[in-house]
Amino acid sequence: MAVATSRDVWESMRLAVDDRRARDNRARLLIRRSRVYATAALICVALGLILIGMPRIQQLIGDRATDAQARSVSQSASLFS
């Protein structure tokens, strides 16, 4: 009887270790998935901000091009004055 009880104890310990290992594996999987989802969310936010700000960015680029063109016209005009 003592041998059977001892074997039951070892079997129960093995099952407890297996359960703990399975729980740890599930936790690792959830963490891995959450990292993937968080990265995807950050990429979506970045793309959204770029798309929202695109008209302003284009305006700034256009203003710089217009300013450069105006400077060159002013310089050309000053040569002829």
C-alpha cells in the first residue's frame, strides 16, 4: 500500500509540473501575441498620423519650393536692376 501511495504522490507531482509547464507555455504565447498586436497597432497609428498630416506636410514642402522659387526670382530681378 505504501508503494502505491508513493507512486500516486509522484504521479500527482508529475501532473502538477505538467500543468505548470502548460500554463507557462500559454502565458508565453499570450505575451508573444500581445507583442505582435502592439507592434501592429503602433504601425497603424503611425500610418494614420502620416495620412492625417499629409496635407500639412505637402503644404510645408510646397511652401519651401515656393520660397526657393521666389528667392531665385528676386535674385534674378536684382541682377537686372
